[in-house]
Amino acid sequence: MSRVKRLGMLTRQERNWLDTLERSAIDTRIPFSATEASRTIAVTPNKTGSILKMIPNPRKMAYILRKSQEYDRWNEPKINNKTTVYWVKKIE
């Protein structure tokens, strides 16, 4: 009997990536993909003005968004047997 892998808490690096995403030019209230998020993080400077050296790839970014309690998953209908996954910030 194996254990089920569970989503843990966000690490400090993952939290920094999400903070950078919030400061970026992308509007998180409209649907965006994990690829768009990781590309935006790559060009957005941090609080001190320098560009981040460690940037998540789109698969890692999707994992971080899934772990976060701040974002909801939004699925686009299947086109050519592919489901497009978008993310939206929860409205409080």
C-alpha cells in the first residue's frame, strides 16, 4: 500500500514567484496560462530591481498555482483532444 502524494505548503521561493506574478504586468483577474505566468516572472524585476535568476518552467508554475489557495483552475473546452488550463485569482 503506497502513500498518496499530497500538495504541501508553499516554499519561500514559490511564494516569491507568486509575489512577482502579482507585481507583474499580467492581470491575474482574467484567465492566464502557466506558460504566460512563467514568462512574465522571467522579465519582471524583484523588489530590489534585479531580474530573478531562478525561474519556474511552465509545469512547475502550474504545480505552484495548484498548491496556492489564491488561484482557481479554469478549464477551456477540448479542442483537438487537448484541454487548455487557465488560472484565475480568486475574488475575495
